[in-house]
Amino acid sequence: MKKTLTLAIALFAALTCFGQNTPKPNYELAERFSEKKLGETVYSYTINPNWFKNSDKFWYEWKTSEGNQYYIVDPAAKTKTAVFDMEKLAMQLTEIVKDPYDAQHIPIQNIKLKDDSRFEFEIVSTEKAPKKPKPEVADSSKKEKAAMDPQRRMLRGGDDDEDDGTSVGGKKLYRFTYDIATRKLTDITGPKKKDGYPEWGTLSPDSTKVVYMKNYNLWMMDSVNFMKLVRNKKDSTVVEKQVTKDGIQYFSYYTSEYGEDSMTDSTERFAAEIAWSPDSRRFAVGKEDSRGIKDLWCINSLSMPRPTLMKFKYQMPGEPSPKVELYLFNVSDTADITSELIKTSAFKDQTMELCRLQHSQKDAYGRAYVSKWLGDNAKFYITRTSRDLKRVDLCRVDVDSDSAVVVIPERMNTYVETRSPMLVRNGSQIVWWSERNGWGNLYLYSANGTLVRNLTEGAYHVEDALRADEKTGRLFFEACGVNKGEDPYYQHLYSVSLDGGAISQIDKGEFDTKSGCPDDARYFVTNYSRVDCTPAIALYSGLGTKVMDLETADFSRLFAMGYKFPTRFKVKAADGVTDLYGVMYKPFDFDSTKCYPILDYVYPGPQVEANNISWVKGMTRVDRLAQIGFIVITVGNRGGHPNRSKWYHNYGYGNLRDYGLEDQKYAVQQLAAQHSWIDINKVGIHGHSGGGFMSTAAILTYPDFFKCAVSCSGNHDNSIYNRWWSEQHHGIEEVVSDKGDTTFNYSIKTNQELAKNLKGSLLLVTGDIDDNVSPANTIRVVNALIRANKRFEMLVLPGQHHGYGDMNEYFFWRLADFYSENLLGSSHRHEADIEEMNNN
């Protein structure tokens, strides 16, 4: 019956467009909405509130076509006040800096709130800075490292050790303070007082000790010596203590992934990913042995004077995992630091994660990074996860014990997903997130693992807990699908009593919302958006009362350029039961008497879908592509987004190549049956990464339906993609032999197996130094197509990783050319110049 209905839909759709006009490619309209021009048209459309350290006030920056403005909001007083009189400020700055400014064009940089009473900011002038003598670098290897690795220097918080904060790029740097109460501007230009701590130092909660990594080992110094380095990075009188001596390359204590390959220089310091006890007497840290992980390579052909080999650790599905250990250090007596290996092992190739205390608004104003464990002085918590991801334990570690104790076990036949646990009521109870009933819900446990009550238990998806208001006993969280009949992807803000009872929605309206709040959760700044309306921001109280509207995005110039919102739609999955949600993008010069090819932009999930819930700036692959002369859609499929039921999310488990293809095809057929201006005989499909994998699988699985595909950076062969995505979403089988040996079996169908099916036009795209999805994925498909005697096209973008960076605009026009020629019958692809880029 289902196949008969599908054929009827397809036949009807094919007949509706028979003999009608196909539009001509409209490159001019697409060029009008380039990424560069959008950046000059649409400015702020979300707010990131910067909460004051000691109150519920916050400040934010907002930009419109009238320029930048800065506001302070006092929720209790229900006021929004401009920080600056921009016209007066411009005149004052012009007099001091000697560069002309007006209210709309003040180049404020690095603005920060200090002591809840004043702002500091910087202005880079056009005046040349006095030249400073440049120190000689004796070690040529260090000189070469610095020249070739600017990202490393940036991550470590400085461009050079001699920077005194008086210049940027050879231009004089002016620094100012601005008193909020008196509105007084003060010039504080000069050598910058070094009040910020180096990023490598993890400060103890009592501010007396700092722990860091050096040459693969843990080191420590007291705050007095740390401050010496703050003032002078080369102070030779600094006293530091080596805490461990057993760390070696690829078997070191937890640090940033980036630092692991860079710690061969014994003089450089790196951040240690430790977690302190509240009393600063202990810290916990993991140690990982990744020596067994094999290398992967890319060749950077653009390196000068010779191409260079890029080498990095890369674990593929089924390969052995790093071995992880947990250590507890006692530093109460810094003269005699002791450590103990904690017994955590339960599963072969398990992973482990330290649970950390949620950051507070005061942390944003700290001078150094402080990481505290989740727990108290006597205990802390970790999670451990089995290799097949079907078993997760929340464990407690008592500081006077050498073993982890299971508090909450989670089990699932597909895979277990988790969120960070939260402690409430002075640590006596745990808020725990679980999908054990088929939906994401919140549960309240006692500290010993006894279930107290279900806090939520509906057929909806709780995304995560945000904050708990200990005074009122209410927990705030975000969830999707609570309001039946509404798009199930729209996220809202809710609260529930820790004593149980009904949940209460705080924000209002049928929108997707993202909320932020201060530590006491008395107020929430809610960004609300929908793909078919202008984004806005409002302030709500924790009781669910709207305090005030804050902003609405300025789309005036966008609309003046001819922009029109897309249309939301709902169709059925191929089972005829499951609702799928999507968005349709039309040309802004849409003509219902024409017959448009349809392009399906896909990302299969399962960690997310390409169904475009909220409005976002940047429309290369949907809105902008439609302007060439296409109907472009994005739609979910079973096995996609995790913010629905666990069944929906895990539908593709065990069949990661094929699970979403039929739903995508069926969705296009339904839309073509509903709209006479969709040409069902001209269907294209396009995607990036997982979408590149899916689009190639689609044109090879349904070669008579999808006429062309553009597949970008696809993980076409998941046996050589990273272990995490493939094993989690497809599954890996843990096999225990009669002797008790454990092995892991992994197998997933590849796109190259289908190469012989190609009938339409296929363009394969990859960056040549993609260290996420190796170019080998694309090359294997190329090899299979050649051996199957198939014509296809390929575009390699030199020097590009998984994203296409400064070649994105070039890629867009090649994308436009390919679809225009294959679906509209003409393009500019035979002209050497891309004139639209010359005019951008």
C-alpha cells in the first residue's frame, strides 16, 4: 500500500510540471546575499549577558545599522540604560587620540567590566607606536616554532613576551576607564598593569597554589612566585616544585589536546585539567596512555619552501582505546605531596570524566582559572563509560578510599547519553538526566544513589538543567516537545520544584529559545527565534513574568535588499506515521508559473539535523543557493535529532549509511505533490561532512530519483573516520571469548560499495588537509567510481581543513555552477572568471 501511494505521489508531481518554464540561473540575486554583504547588513540578533559580579545586573553590546551601543540592565528596577553617551564619547576620544570619530564609528575593543563600577576598553589609533628593541632569539628552532605556529602563541595568551600593552600591530594602543556612576572617562594609556593570570595556571580555590603542566608532568608553585611571573614572564628567581616525574609524551596527565604535541620544550608551561577540592587540600586529575593510538597524516602542499607532512593521533573504529587512570593528590603539605591511584576500572577500554562544579558569575571576573570538583572536601564524582557506550556509571570517590563506588548506573541496548550532574541542597541530593524511559528526563537522587523522585517524567525531551534556586527550591531547565501541537524542536525554559509537582513554562510564544541566568536564577535573558521571523530578546523573572523586552534584531537593510523568510512545513516519514519537520527556501523573485528544480540540503544526524529551527546569519547552502533558481529544503529524518524521543534518535542505530535516505526521498515527493511549481524530475541533493556521506549514499541508492549531488568532505568510509561518531551512532559489538578476552567488532556499509549504481551527476569536494574527515574518504569513492567506469567531478580545496575558510565563497559559485548546468540547463561554469567574486 505504501509503495502504491508513493508511486501515485511521484506520478502526480511529475505531471504537474510537464511543459512548464524552468527559470534561468539568477547569479545576480545570489551575489547580493554573499557572506561579506550579509556581514554589512545584519548585525546583532542574540545577546550574551555579562552578569555583574555581585548583583543581578548585566551588560551587553548591541549593534544595528545605527552603530554599536552598550547597555546596563537592572532587572529589579526594570531599567535599561545606555552605558555611554556615544556622541560625547566620540568627541572626547577624538580630542585624546587625535583620530576623528563619530557616534556610529567608535572602534572600541576589549571592553571589560571592573569591580561592578567601571568599564575598561581600548582604542587602536592610526598613530605609529614608538619602536621597541626586539630581543634576539638564540635558539633557531624556537624562532621557527614561533613563526610557524601563531595559533599556539594566541592560545597561550600573548604574541610576544615583551608586549607591554602599548601597541598593536605597530599602532599606538590607548586604554581608558569609564566610571559608570559619574560617567567620567579617564585616559590610562601606558604600560599595561599585568593583572591577568597566564592561562596555563590552574589556581586553587584559596588562591595559594597553582598547578600546571611542563614537559608532560605536573608542577606547582605558590601564589607569590606565580605573581612574579605575572609581572615578569622571565623572572629567574621563581621557585617551582615538580609534582610528578612519570609523565612522558602520549602518556601524560590530562592537559589540552593541543598541548600534548607541544610539551617537548621543558621550559614551557601548559594548563593541567585538574579539579580542586573546595578546601584546596587535594586535587584529582586523569592520566591517559594514548601511545597505542596510531598516526594519521595529511600533506600540506602549500607549505613553503617544501610541502610538509601533518601528523596527528587519530583513533579509528574498532582500534584499541587509550588507557585512562585517575589520581588523587594530597597537597595539604606542599613539602611532601602524595598521590594515590584510584581504582575505577569496570569496562575494557572505558572512558572516564571528572565531574566539575558549575561555574558561577564570579568566575567570569576571576584573575585565574579555578576548577573545582563536584562534591565536597570528603568526596567527588566521576562518570565512566564502556567502550560500546551501553553502560554509564556515575561514581563517587571518597578521599579516604582508593576505589570508585557506583552511585547511579545507566544501561541501554543502543547507547547511553548523559549530561553533567548537579548537586543541590548542600550536596545532599543529585539532579541526574536520563533517557531510561525513552525520553530525556530529570531525576532527583540522594547522595548515596537512592532515587528520591522523578522531577520530570513526560513524553518530551529535557535538554539540560541550568540552575537551581536553593532559596525557593526550584530547578530551572530547558526542554523540547512539552507543548503538544507545537514544533517539537522548539526549546523552552521551565522550572520545577525539587519537592515534586508540575513543571512551569517561563518564556512565552511559539519560538525556539536559549536562556542565560545569574547564579541565583532570579532572572533569565531569553533569546527567542524562529526561522520565519525576526529574532528578539526578552528578560523574564524566575517566576515566569516578563520583566521587559530588550531588543529586536535590525533586519531593515536585509528586507530592503529583497530578503524574504522561508516557509516551515511538516510531512510524513516513509512509514506514513512519523512527522518530519522542515523548512523550504524559495527564490526571492519566486514565480509560481515557473517550474523549479528542488535541492535537498541534508545532514543526517544523529547528533543534530539540518532542519533549521532558528534564524541564523549565513545562508550559503540554503537561502542563498535558492536564489540561483531552486527550491531548497531541509528536513529531518528518522534517526536524526536527539531532541525528540530516544526511538526517533536511535532509529538508524546499526544502519548508519541507509537509515535516513528513504525519508528524504519521500519528503521531496510529498512536497512536489503539494506544489505544482516543484519539478520532481529535477531533484538534487547536497550536504557537508555527514551530509556529504548522506548525499552520495542517496544518489547511489536512488539513482533514478536524485539526478545530481554535491557531496562535501563526506565520511564515505566510516571505518577510517573517527571512533567516536561511528561507534556511538552505528554501534560496536563487544565480544567476550570463553577465556574472558574482550574484543570489539565494527562494520558499516560504505559508499564506494555502491559506486556502480551512479547514473546522475556527482561532484565530490574535500579540503586537502582535513584532519577531521580524512580526504582518504573521498579518494576511496573516487577510486571506486573510476573502476566502475563512471564520470564524475571533483574539487580539491588546497590548504583547507574540514571547513573551507577563505575558499567558501569560491566553493559557493562552483556549487551554483554545477547545479545550474545540471538542473537549469545553463551556467557560467565555462567562463574563466567568477565575476560575482570580483564584485563582492
